[in-house]
Amino acid sequence: MARTAPLFRQGAMAAWRHALLLLVGWMLSAGVAVAHADAMPRVFFPRTCLTPQELAVIVNDADPLSVRIGRYYAKVRRIPPRNVIHVRFPPGEAVMPPAQFIALKAWVDAHTPRDVQAFALTWTLPYRVGCMSITTAFAAGYDRRFCATGCKPTRFDPYFRSDSAHPYRDFGWRPTMMLAGTTFADVKALIDRGVASDGTHPAGTGYLVDTNDRARDVRAVEFSPLVRSMRPLVHLVHVRANAIERRKDVLFYFTGLARVPMIDSNRYLPGAIADHLTSYGGVLLGSSQMSALAWLKAGATGSYGTVVEPCDFPGKFPDPAVAISRYLRGETLIEAYWKSVAMPGQGVFIGEPLARPYGGHAIHREGRYWAVDVQTLPPGFYGLYGADSGIGPYRRIGAFAVSLATKRIEVLDTGASFYRIVRRSSGGAQNVAWRR
């Protein structure tokens, strides 16, 4: 494709060498050393996702499996010791009484560092508190507005579709996900898949499966438009069948069925998300319908299901368009999945929270230009600033725009060693070369 950078080439703003490098966390503080002419520049991005330092792991000390899971997860994800929160309650019950939970949650809140933005639970039971899911109860507190008797909407999630990377700071919610499984081996495999997915940018396929179950197939109306709109970013296919089988590249699998056959015949890429819209998929053990745990057992890294009858409100289940687009943008599993459910009070999120297959960066030289991956930036306008050292001073050298279809930009190399990308409120995209 032709570059759209006449201003660069004609020299009006020929002050560039650019690279975008996606490093997780706050903009890294860099040393004073100056890179040499042929070295890759270092680029500091705006904050775009949750970090391990902002996740707290909640461990039930009365449950040996929970203790073992918590210890392993904190080690491999480098969770700070102060973020491992110990509680104690009798294990094994599917439903925790609200009064017991309220006291437990007060203890957890009192011992959670204020900068923690999300929780990981290290057990499978309980998955419910009274009439609502335990993940939403930990996220926002026990509240009967998250419950419904009959087919009614429930309390809305302000985090839904937001661009926030700080849900607790911005909304007072801490999204929560369960590291669920019946054995340590199963949960360890889940955790290892999540860790292995980081920064891999997998070239897999998303399967949007349109079944003959009309009551549970309510999300299928968006499948064909979603395939078209996401074509520049990911390979999605709209399948009209009750299931797929023997696929080797499953990255997403969204369907609607009480029991999904042949899920074990597929190969799920590390970081894969899979769920089935049905009434009791979140009843993790002992359900008359297929448990969301079956997806994790088959090899998925994240899933979701409702713990009480939700009726067929699409807003009570993950919106595939939101989950996929946020994941591709470099958000963690817990962020992308939580932002995809408008009314999460009756649903439980399970999986490895920090899985981030589309994190990391890609940068390479193309002649006098640096070609840099910007897929992880939310749509909007950005300013680019350059300096000879990590501590500055930084000078403004241009601006560019990012749309949902923008995958990379190209910037003329003129020798700066450090760059900083800053989100702008509007305008000013004409100065930087970028292409889809």
C-alpha cells in the first residue's frame, strides 16, 4: 500500500524516527543512555491495561486447593505479596449466604491496597452469593438490584464498553474472575495457558456458531455484521450448525446451546475465549446443563455462564463484538470480558485474568521509516513526542489518528532515541504517516 506521508517526505516536519512499543504498565521510566543510530527506539505508550501489581488474589486458607492455586498464581504472575489476601470460610458449598459474604467482603476491602483494580478468586465453590454471582458480588458488593425474579433487567455495569484502565478508581468496581477447576492440575494448566498467550498475537479463528436453538441463539443476529466489521483485524467465521469439531485454531467460540457437543475435539489457542448462552452455564458443578468449566477443561482460557435463570437478555451475556475488539486492542482477559457484559449480576467469569495475547509490540524498519504496531491503542487522536534520553526533555513532533481498523503507522527515522505517545482530546492527525 502507498504511504500517506507527504509532509514527512517533503521535509516540513522531517524530525522523526518512530517506533511504538507496547510495554505494559505505566510508561516505563528509562535510563539516560542514548541509543545508537541503528538501535530500536524506545516508545512509552499511554496506559492501556491492567497490570499484575493491580490485581489482588483472594485465597481461602480453609481450602488446601485454594491455597495451592493462590501460591502458584502469585508466583508465575509476580503478584506482590501485599496483594495476596487471605480469608477463611468453610469450603465446598455452591451458594454463600449474603450475611456471611457481607462480613467476608468487608474484611477483604479493609485489607485490599487502594491501588488494586481487580480480584482473582482461587476456588470453584462457592460461585454464587444469594441470588447473584460471586464474581459480581466481589466486584461491586452484594446488592439485590443485581438479582431478578422472572424475566427482568438487572443493575447495569458502568464499566461496560468503557475505555477505563482503572475500574476501581473510575467506578468503584473491582472486576473479578475465578481461577476455577476441580483439580490443581486443571487450574495449573489454565494458568499456564494464560501466561503462554501473552504477546503471541495468535493468527487463529473466531467461530460464531449460529445454532438451531432459537431461545439461546439470540446473539446470532450480530454475527454476520461482526465478521465484516472485524475483517481487517481477525479472521471470524459465521457457522450455521450446532457445533464445530476438529478445528485446530480456535481463538474465539461463541454459541447458544444448553450442551455443546464435541468441544474436546477442537484445539484452543492459548488465550482462547469460549462460552455458550444458556440458563445455568455458571452453575459450575452439578448443573443439568453444560458447565462453563467444560470450556476450560477443553482448553479455553476464559469462559462465562449465569448462575441463576437470566432469561434470554443478550445484555446478561458477553457481547462478542465488545469482547473480541477489546481483546484485540491488547486488554487483559478480565478487562475485555467484563467490558462485554452490560448486566453481569447473574453471571460468573472464570479463567486466567491477566491473559493478554495481543499485548506486546511489533516494530521493524522499512527503508527510512519505522513501521510500528498500534492495534493496542484505543481509537482516537494521539500526539507523538521525542527526546534523546528517557527523562527528556520531550518535544512535540507530530500527531496521528487511530481507528478500529488501524493496525500500524510508519514514521520517518530522524534519530530520536525515545518517544512518548499521549492521548489527545481531538484533531491534529495530519502530521504523522500511518497506514492500516
